[in-house]
Amino acid sequence: MSRHLAQRLGQSLLVLLAAFTVAFALLQALPGDAVLIKFLDSTMGLTADQIAELRIAYGADAPLWQQYLHTLGNFLSGEFGYSIRAGVPVARLLAENIPPTLLLASLAFGVASLLAILLAVLSQLGFGWVRGFARSMPPFFVAVPVFWLGIMLIQVFSFQLGLVSVIAPEPWEELILPVLTLAVPISAPLAQVLIRNIDTVLNEPFVAVARAKGATHAWVLWRHVARNALPSTLTMAGVLFGELLGGAVVTETVFGLSGLGGLTQQAVANQDVAVLQAIVVLSAVAFVAISLAVDLLLPLLDPRLAVRPAGAA
């Protein structure tokens, strides 16, 4: 197990290094110059020599390989550089904007999980058309664009029905529509995997034995099927939670919420490379950490997935 953990940690570090390298290369290839965008404004009254000194101070004139090594060293030490737009450490901006995004993503994941479980239960225990309806909803949810869904929810629940205010809402109220906007598309693949896993497990021999002993369909689902359908569903849930952090960026922009979405939008508009690099790496860290956690948790849920030493029976 310790060897497997060491291998997974090594793979995770390689993935993070690759993500950092690709992000650095792509951001450096962007046209324009963040230093010039901010300081070349005539209203600042800076001379060409002063702008040149600022470029040196921000390291914009150094060779790319030096910038790469310098940035990599800063990231390894927990220093993400300074935001050219805000003039403050990137770490400070992240500390201010991560909690709202994390709260939004966590609430959306909880709602998406409940919705997926509800659809899976209805697909098995529902009557007649309810089963067909429950099985047809996930493909429909997958096809719904996040930004379109957000706009439609605002139009219906805010402007038409007046149930949720979008003008000076309460702190809890401003999260209702964004959470639904994120939860609905994310619940679709989770429900699809869960329904498919349940269908597969129901065809296993031990289920037939349980039914032969007189167990009801609901009892079989709860006591025998759910646990065996959980591991692969958990893997999908881990991937989807990582996607939620990216989806939250779009949703925050649509609803005008504070968080990584607004920070990313401002960084893109101003070509604030240090901020964008930090956000990309942070997203990669979230994906890798969640994937690693799920990989280590699965053997606890299903001992058959435990990694055994070589030569063990």
C-alpha cells in the first residue's frame, strides 16, 4: 500500500509539473504585455526609462527559461508573485476569492448528489412513466449549457415569478440560483453512472439469491446494490467536483458573484499572467488532490480494490 501511495504521489507531482509548464508556455505566448497595458497609459505620466525599470522589476525582460525557473521556484515556496493589475500579492487575492468559490462549488455538489440519487431511486422504484422520465432527464441535463441555464433561471425565478431577488439579495438568497445552475448539469453524468451501475449490479448472482430468499426490491437496492454501485460512482463524483471549480468561474461571472470567476475575468482582461498562472495551477491541484483522495478511499469501500503486495495470494 505504501508503494502504491508513493507511486500515486509521484504521478500527481508529474501531472502538476506538466500543468504548470503548459500553462506557463501558453500564457507567455499571449499577444500583448501586461506591464505595458497598465503603465503605458499617458495619464500616469511615466517615462520610457521608468517603464523599462518596471519591466525589470516584474521580470518581464528576463529570458523565458529564467522566468520559468523563477516562477517555478516561487510556486514551490508558496509565493505566487504579484498582480500587476492590483499591485498586491497573488496569494492575497486567492485567499480573498477562494472561499466564496469553494462554498458555491460545495453547495452545488451537494445538491447535484441529491438530485442524482433521486433520479436513480425513481428509475428503480418509480411507477410507469416516472421511471422513463427519470432515465431521460440526465441526457437532457447534460445538453443544457451552464450560462444559458443561469440566464433562464434569472428570467423565470427572478423576473417572472419574483421568488428570488437579484437586486440587493440576502447573502443566502444570492446563492440559490447559482447553486442550481451548477448542480443541474453536474447531476446528469453522476445520475447516468449511478443508474448504469445499479442496472449492472442487479444482474449479479448474489442479487438473485437475495430475491430468492424473499427480499423486496427496495431492500435489495438498499442493502446489496447501493454499496456495490458506489465505488465507480465515487470516482465520477471526484472528477465532477473538480469540474465544479471550473464551472463556478462561469457561473460567478453570469451572476456577478465575487470569487475566482471575477478574479479570472479581470486577469484575462488585463493579461495579469501571475494571477492566471496561479488559478490554473490551483485548479490542477484541486483535480489531482481529489483524484488522489478518491483513489485512496475506494479500497476502504471495496476491499477487492486494495493493492496487494507482489506474490500475495
